[in-house]
Amino acid sequence: MPSQMGKTTPHTDTYHGYFKELVPNKRVVEVIEFETNDPAMRGEMTTTVELLEIDGATHLTALHEGLPPGVSPVDNETGWRMSLGKLAKLVEAN
């Protein structure tokens, strides 16, 4: 959201992490941590993305665990919905 501050700098969210599990066409488990000096934004987060084909389309489910206390679950969901909406437009344009 344009009015929101970034977690690393005023306009950026950078992070480091690793893939804990990769199952092609089925599941991605990623563990990340924001690069920040703000203690409210620190801590490892785990995101599990499950993919399921339904009627020729891909259904995506994302589970977020360990959000830092400074990250609102509502804002996190809004950000993911915005990102997935952009991804869908890109994929559907091709």
C-alpha cells in the first residue's frame, strides 16, 4: 500500500531466507527474515504455498506462520492479494 512504510527502509522490504522444501508443481516452503533494525519486524517467518490443479486452473493456498509482531495479519494478506493479482494479470496476458 502506498501509504505504508517499508520494513527495511521507508520504501523497501528486503529480506534473506532459504527454501525449506520444494516439491515441483505442488508445494514451496520458504523461511525468511526481514533485514531491519526494528525489533518489531524481526523474526523468522515461514510461508507454505500449496498448488492444486482444479478444472484446468491452478488454485494457490498460502499459509503464513511466525509473522513478526509489527506485521499486521490484515496488511500481510492485503499485500499478498495485491501481489497475486499482479501475477495473475501477467500470466493471463500471455
